[in-house]
Amino acid sequence: MENIETQAAPSRGRRVALTVAMCLGIALVMLDTTIMNIALPAMQRGLGVGLDRLSWALNVYTIIVATCTIPLSRLADIYGRGRLFVVGLLLFGAGSMVAGLAPGFGVLIAGRVVSGLGASVLLPVANTLGISAWDVRDRVKVVAALGLTQGGAAALGPTVGGIVTDRLSWNWIFLVNVPIVVIALVLSLCALDLKGEKRIQAHIDWLGSVVSMAGLFAVTFGLIESKDWGMADPRVWLCLGSGVVAVVPFVLVERHVASPMVDLRLFGFRQFSAASLVALVAQFFYIGVLVILPTFFTAVQGKSELNAAMILLPMSLTVFAFGGLGGLAVGKLGPRLLVLTGLFAVLASYVLLTVVDPSSVTAMALAALVLGVGFGIIAGPINVLAASSLQGELLTASQSVISVVRQIGSVLGVSVFVSMTTRDITALSTHTVQAMTGAYIGVYRIWIPVLALCLLLALLFPAKRDYLPDQDAGNR
């Protein structure tokens, strides 16, 4: 149970500074998940390595974040969330510095490993600290800001990566993190009460940690390698099967240990379970566009990284705008209507991608912008609903699980869409611009019926008349 300490409530100024620091921590993590994609060709030339090897600079970061987020967030409960957040910032900053100054591929991977460990702490702990600093009645705005930062920073990744790579060099897609880390560190040290912060009196659940890490590693590794091995390869299904099988011993361990790593009561809250599912779906379809279009613009249409980034910039800005509006409007309109609207906009964007002229910059920017509207509308409410009015360990667990769900959605998006596109390109008899365009854009047509069915997920959420009375559910 938590230590019972009498602490003076922090001033509003300190809480605002803390929230800004948490947003910066989240922005760092999410920016790094997408900023590299558009810079890969420049990195290939600079480091002299093949794309198959270089892709592991992306993969190793994703695997570590997906695998280590839950165990490291549990350590934050035990040793102090503020302390672990500061450690996470230092690790992320050090890893970014090493990767940005890397003279070769090996050093780059080492930097990405260190950054991944820092990110595994920053994402769940930043959400928890930011939310818990405010009263339940003030949470909607705070969670909206955190969710907006999470979705918007990921959306800005390709744009920032394109501009930085074009104007400076690929090294700066990592070095740009360092000043942000310094600002977040200063704000955190000023706003956090590191000596008097609450901690959980509990033991580390080593067995649960090992089982969860092994299962998440197997799933993530299998999904990443599926684009090279092919989804029909037995090795892919062995990895995925191992991850699924690991769920059974994990649940058994968590139900019987005195200090479980994840409190399974969390999944008894319908809003949290529904939010996790929709977060996975939204992240999957969002990343599916974010990972394919930059390559299509540069490799097929011959545009520069900067031009490709400018096409996606309206989408990035739209995620920010509608992410904030969605988070603030959830209490006024109800989550069901907002989630339905967001999913419908994602569906509309996929339809537009398949019917507009792909050589038209305006048309493609518009299709991507509609995706930004849909993803932004979902991102705010999903974070609000996942947090609900949970407190203490349940709040930390909710943010850890949502973070992992988003990472799995990202890995799924990259693996499935890249694998499908690669398969279609390989099957072409001629590699003309027209044929290549069909291979890239045709991938989105396949998913339109699936997205239409996903609209039904909105029914998992309460309508407005049923939503507001349940805001105290997490306290029961």
C-alpha cells in the first residue's frame, strides 16, 4: 500500500510547470517513433549500410519500449515516479547524443538501445505524473493535453525529420532531442518534490516481469521480422504463438503474487478495455499511412524529403488541433459519438487515398489531413477514458498498458503495411511509376471494409447520457 504522508498541495504554477515537463517527455518519445522513417535514405548514404540492417535502428527502439514499459513503470511506483522520470530523461538524452554523434552502425544501435530504455520510463510515468498532479475534476484538460502531445508529436515526426535532414543532416534527428531534454529536466527539478514524493511499499514482481517481457519480445520481434520472412513463415507464427501462450502464466503469476506488476482489476473497467482496443486500432491505421506515404513520395514520385514533409504537415497540425478539441469535448458530446466520428474520418481518409489522383499534392495532402482529423478526435478521448478517475497504482498501470498497446499498434502498422507493400512491389512485372503507384496505394483499398466494421467499436463506449454519471467508477 502507499505511504501515507502529509504533503502540501503544490501551487498551480508548479503543477503547470510539471505538466509542461511531462508533455515534453511524451513528445520526445513519440517524435522518435516516426522521425527516422523519412531520413533512412540519408542515413544509408552517411553510414554506408543496407536498409535491412539500418531498419534495426528503428526496430530495437520499438522492441525495447514495447518490452520494458510495464516493468520499468512498476519500478517508478516503488522507487518514486519523479526520480524515475529524471532518470528516464537522462537516459533518453544520453542515447540521443550517442546516436546523433555515431561514427558507425554499431554505435548508432547502442544509442538507440539507451534511448529506448529512457522512453520506456518516460511515456507511462509522464502520463501518470501529469494526471495525478491535478484533481479529478481538472483531469479532462490535462489528459487532453497529454493525449494531444502523444498523437501530435508522432504526427510531426516525418515533417520534422524531413526538414532537419534536408537543412542540416540526419544526425540532427537525434541531436534535436538534447535541448528538449534539458528544458524538461530543468522544469522537472523545479516542479517535482523528489524527497517527499509518495512511493509504494512493495516488492518487485520479477517473475511477472520476465514472463511479460518474454511474451512482448516474442510478439514484437515476430511482427517486425514478418516483413522479411513473410506472414506465412512458421517462425513468425512461432513468435506470435509464444507471446499468446505467455499470457496464461502471466495471468496466473499476477493473480497470486503479493505485489503484482499489473493489477488485473484494471481490465474490470469496461471503459479502459474499450479504450485500449480502439487505441490499438487507431494507432495501426494511422501508422499505416505514416510509414508508407513518405517513402511513396520520395522513392516513387522523386520528391525531396522536405517536399514530402510539407505534404504531411497539414495532417500533423490537424492532429494537434483536433486532439485538443476531442479531449475537451468528450464530456459534452459523450465518448460514443466522438469515437464514431474519429473512426469514420479514418475510414474516409483511406477511401480518399484510393480515389484521388496520387500525383496531386493537394489531393494527397487533403486525404492525409482527414486522417489527422480522425486520429486527433480519437486520441484525446481515448486517453481521457483510459485514465477515467483511477488513482494510485491503477492509474500507473493504466498508462503503462495503454503505452504498450500503442507501441504494439505501431509495430503492427509498420510490419503489416510494409510487408503488404513489399509483397505487391515484388509481384510487379514492370516497375513503372504507374505500376509502383498502384502497389503503394492499393494497400489502402484492402483495409476499407475492415475499417467499416471497426465503426462498431464505438458501441463499446457509453453515450453521453450514460457517461457522466460513471466518472467516479474508478473510486469504487
